[in-house]
Amino acid sequence: MTQILQHSEGSPLSGEQIQAIGSAARACKIIAFPTDTVYGIGSTGLIKAAARRIYQIKERPSIKPLPILVHSTEEARKWVEWTEVADSLARRFWPGPLTLVLKPTAQGRLLTFAEYQTVAIRVPNHPLLLKIIEASSVPWVSTSANRSDQPALSDGAEVARQFAGAVDYIIDAGRLPGVESTLIDATQTEPRVLREGAVKLGALT
């Protein structure tokens, strides 16, 4: 059964609720949550069963790797091989709507499947989500909250309509900006844009 929680500036989630959701994610429960871009679906990145369940819920082909969300740059550096390009971009745009593609560290290999050589990672600029991820004590495997090949959802009520019964928690924070993050390959000496999103190309130069 899905637990739907309402969150707003006037009525935010309590510290107890934040801890409960963090614990649920750590225990492989699936959470639908607001970000600074669109709604996402996620759970612990350290248990492969969580990723497999997200693929099933989203009806997403398993050949497409799932991005990782963490609560800080310091945390990101544990999981990916940090580059000068990544450092420069993270200083400018994190927390924010920029996802960096980097090679995983030995520890970071736990976050992905053997056939994938890189990890897409982001620190979102959403205070509630950052608190929940930090409370979980694990990096989150995540994806946008929509069925595969459908538009990403930016309305909490629509997320609840589509995913109630499929996920364990839904955090409804109303309407979000609705533009997905920009995706950058930061493995080389020059950044390479893989998808333009909320951070426009002109801002990257």
C-alpha cells in the first residue's frame, strides 16, 4: 500500500517523517519524490533489487542505466572518479539541475551493473530531498517519475494518480519547474553535453 505524504512550505514534512522515509529507502522501499527539476522515483543504490523494481515500475528498458542522487559533493566523490571538469562544474552548479557522467570508483561499482562503465550522478537543489537522502545514509538510484517514453511528471497529483499502488511512498509537493537536468560527460578534459536541460549550454562556457 502506498503512503502519500503532502509537503509544502506551510506544512512541511516533520523530522520524524524524513527519518522514516530515509529508513524506508535504505530498506529497499521505492519512493516517489520532488526534486528541483521533475518528480523522481528512487531507492537505495546499494541493493540491486531496488534498481530492478524501479525498472519494472517505470517499464524502462534495463539497458538504460539509472542515475544516482547524493546529498553533497563530498559524498559524490566517494562513488565516482573526480575530475577537474567535474570539480569546476560542481562548484558552479551543485546543488542544482546538472548531472555529471563519471567513471565509478571501486566503491562506486556497487551502484551500477557490470556492463556499465560510467555513473551519472547529481546533487539536487531541493532541501527536503537532500535531508531525506542524508537521513537514508545511502546514495539513491533514481529516474524521473513517468512511464518509459512518456513525459516526465512535474505535478504531484499526477504522480499519485499514476504510481499509487506501485511505489511505497509518494511525497506530493505540488507543481515543480518541470525541466529535466542537463547531462554532461565529465570524464575527459573537456565537458561534453549529452542532454541539454535546465542548465543551458551558454551557462556552461
